[in-house]
Amino acid sequence: MIKCHLSRMMGEHKMKIADVARATELNRNTIASLYKEEAVRVDLSAIEKLCRLFKCQVSDLFEYIDN
């Protein structure tokens, strides 16, 4: 299972979905699906924009958890 830490990171930076969408120019639905951990597929460009925004590594944003 892949765990997405976007909601935690947004909380730490006191950002809303609209703030992240505006800052990254990503679609609101993309941000919302990652936030709710409902995303099935994510473009690498979206991951890059999120990492750039939060100044983090991919491993800070996503975590693999063995079931």
C-alpha cells in the first residue's frame, strides 16, 4: 500500500486544497484525490510540483507500507 502524506504536509503549512492547486497549477481534483488518499495514478510532473512546493523529497510525500 502507498500512503500519501499530502494532508499532513498541507496541515503543517496551513494550506488548503485551493492554495496548493493555485501554487502548483495542478487541477483541484488531483490535489483532492491525493489529499483523501483516493488517487490511483499520479503523473510524475504532479509529484515534482508538489515536492517543489513543499521543498521535500518524494519519500517525504509518499511511503510504501507492506500489508
